[in-house]
Amino acid sequence: MGTRWLPLAGGAVMTRRGWELLAASLSLGAGVAHSMVMPEHQLEWWGYGAFFMVATLAQTSYAIVLFLQPWHAPADRREERGVGTARLVYAAGIVGNLAIIGLYLVTRTIGVPVFGPEARKVEEVTTISVVSKLLELGLIYCLVRAAQLSPATVEDQ
């Protein structure tokens, strides 16, 4: 298999670029899910609507970044820029999505933090909220898998 591939179940393999594209798709899906609930949260309180707008913009922008790979430099500079920057981009996605998942868990168990009219009220679990969390967990998994591939993979793709 070498450094270019990571094995999947059943002996199939996926490249770093494959993991990035799958992560981009999942990030876009999570962003769309957040955009779908933004209007109802905006009606509850402007701060809730703003949070969902920021989540939507962050996740859709992150999908575009993963798709375009702006960290790829010309071939003579890939070694100094490509790998380290890619891993920083992956880390940012992992941390950001873990934060969103963490806030979701708090709002569904303890209650909405101290802000807005719904403060300390436990939110209900909905289908769209579960779907968005599954998309975010899948995104995190893809980013971890992409980060596990060796530096040589970045130069070859």
C-alpha cells in the first residue's frame, strides 16, 4: 500500500485527496443543515440566529477551502508549505466541529448557556440536529484519516 493510501474496510483504499473531498462534502452538508434551522432560531433571538449564521458560513467556507486546497504551492515549495499547512487546516476543522458538537451536547443536556431568552432551557433533539452531528462526526473522522497519511502523499496528489 505504501504512503499514498490508507486501507478501508474490505481492502479498499482512499487517498488523502479522497478524504479531503469527502470531508468537504460532509462540511457542506453540515453547513446546509445549520442554514435550514437558522430562520427559526433567528425568530427566537437574534443571538441564536447569528450563531447559526456563523456556523453555516464557517462550515460552507471550510468545505470550499478543502475543495480548493489553497495550501498547495508550486512543486518546488510543497515540502515547506503543503504538509504543515494541510495539517493546520485539518486541525482547525477538527477543533471547530468538536466545539459545535460540544455546544450541542450542552444545550441538549444541561441547557442553553446563559445567553438569550432560552437560557438554561434544554433544547429538544430533532432529526436535523442529529443529522448535522453525524455529518460533523464523519467530517472529523475524515480529517483525522487525511492527517494520518504521510507527507509524500501531498506531493503526489
